[in-house]
Amino acid sequence: MKQLLLDIAPPSSPTLTNFVPGRNHELLQTLNDVLTGRERFVYLWGATGCGRSHLLQAVVAAGICNKLNAVYIECGDTDDTNAAFAASRVADCVAVDNVERLSADAQIGLFNLYNHMRGEDHARLLVSGPVAPAQLGLREDLVTRLGWGLVYQVHELTDEEKVQAMQSHAVSCGFDLPQEVSDYLLRHGRRDLPSLIATLDALDRHSLENQRQITVPLLRELLQGAS
């Protein structure tokens, strides 16, 4: 059981195709426009688990497949982040995730990178944070620039949309997902979609290994084994 639970992790790399859009169809089209160069500066914001990181990583992965020099930067340690900003000046596409974590020095680094990329016709910059630019609490000149491009809220899926996504995933894996199992998982598991899907995959494996049907008691057993 313990080893099985260690395998509960997002099962596939983020792509624009495996992102369940919900109310974010316009945003997905915009991100495809970024890849073609029709849009160059986009800021995404939304609550934890809404899919911001998924989308940024997906754009970078798609850019690399399209032969672009694309870079994903997770904001964190000041020295590492500033070094990444400096190295990214030659990139075609840069995705900066969790901008709210930037130190004062790193904010200057992103400010300088933004100004540099604005002068490069081929360059695209995507940035994400938990709130809209004006609410970030970062230096004013950086906030102003983040608001110059397109700004999108990434809307989290509703519970109904998450259930539909889980049931579709179950069908693609060859098993039926009872409604009561979906409801229990939403109440007692991690609620972001990658975690929900990963738990379903672990539940499917556990069901097959033990030759038991997928039920609420089986799911409860799986979740309790993780505590």
C-alpha cells in the first residue's frame, strides 16, 4: 500500500491538449497565439491548483517542439532566478511562474528582462501569479509592465467539471467511475485536477492488484494509507 501511494503523482507532462479548459477556452486560444507569435506578453493569475503552472510549462514544451528557444523559470532563490533571467535574454519564449516570490533584486532582474524582450520582435514572455498585477505588492514599474500585455484569470474547474473530467479519464482507462466515488474524492482528496487524476490511476491499480471493484470503501482504504 505504501509503495502504491508513493506512485500518486501527476501521470503525464503538461500540454495544452491535456489541460481541461472549463471556462478558459479563450485563454487557450491566446496561448496558441503566443506560440505563433501573434501575441507576445501575457500575464496569468488564479488560485493555487487552477492550472497556471500547467499552462506555462505546456507553452514552453510546445515551443521547444516548434524549435523555439523556450525557457520555464520557477521563481525562488534570488541568485538562481537572476541567473535564469540573464540567461533568458537570448530566448524566444520565457515563462516566469509564481512571480509573487521574487525578491527585490530579482524584481529588478525581471524588469530588465521585460524591457529587453519588448525590444525583440520575436520574443514572448508569459508570467503567472496568484492575483492580478496591481495586487501583487511588487515594485510599481514592474507591476505596470506586467499589466501592459494581456491579463487573464485562470478559472478553476467547477466540481461538476472535475467530475466530468474524472469520469472521462476513467472511461479512457477502461473502467467506470461511480458518482459516489467522485464525490468522496472531491470531499476528502486534493482537489486540483492533476492530483485527482493521479489518485484515480492509483485507485485503478489498487483495484486490479486486489481484484476488487472500485468503491468508496476501496478509495477510503487508499487515502487512509497515505496518512
